[in-house]
Amino acid sequence: MKITLLVTGKTEEKYLTEGIEKYLSRLKHYIGFSMTVIPELKNTKHLSEAQQKSREAELILKQLSNSDTVILLDEKGKKYTSMQFANYLNKQMIGSVQQLVFVIGGPYGFDETIYKRANGSLSLSDMTFSHQMVRLFFAEQLYRAFSILRGEPYHHE
């Protein structure tokens, strides 16, 4: 199985970039992993939220293949403990999933076309975080999940 983290817009803060890179480099020891950045929309001042989400959706859909299992990182998604998330990933690996794509949308969330394409959704918290911070939190949770599956001492429970 391969995992892709598909994100909208670049990460601007250096401290977030450094943290993301730290966990992405660690993840590569466990699984084929990549992060794909969709360029942020330009000239959005005159676009409504719905128009922005629709344009982002077009760019997201171009990155997906029909065989991808797509999971949205969405505040209304399913919540897991770290142990439960590790078990979820293990089930995906044991199953027939070849490419697991986690998607972090832009600041307004996802267009309805993306919800329809998705195979599921995941929430990291009841709180709302910036889409840039979610990248770091999610990368750390992926790393934590694989360390749990390997029985490594990173996670304490």
C-alpha cells in the first residue's frame, strides 16, 4: 500500500514545514509515502466560498485515480484514538487498498463533489485547526500509527 497526503496550498510557516518534514522523513521507513501540494488559488478576492471550493475540487479531482481510496480530513469525520487509527491503517494494508489518499482541503473545506468522491472522512479533533497545522498533526499521527503497528516505544498507553 502507498499513502499520499494531498493538500491545498503550500505551508508558509517555517516551524510547521520543519515539523512536517521531520515526520515525513520518519514515515518513509514504514511505507511508501508522498505529499502532493495543489497550488493555492489565485485572485480569489472576487470569488465566493462556494466558487473557491468548486475550483479547489477540480484541482483535487485531477490528482485522484478511480482506484484510489480517498479519505477526507474533515471536522465532521470519524474520530479515532491513535490505537484505533493504527488498526484502521492495518486493515487497509491487509485489505485490497493499493493507494490510500488523505486529503486536506483549503480554508473553507470541501466542495460537495469531493464529499461524493470520498470513501470516508476522518476528524483529528472537535476543534478547528488551520489547514496548514493539520498537515503537521496528521503527519505525526501517521508516524505514531506505524510505530504502534511495529511495537516501537514512541506511543505510550
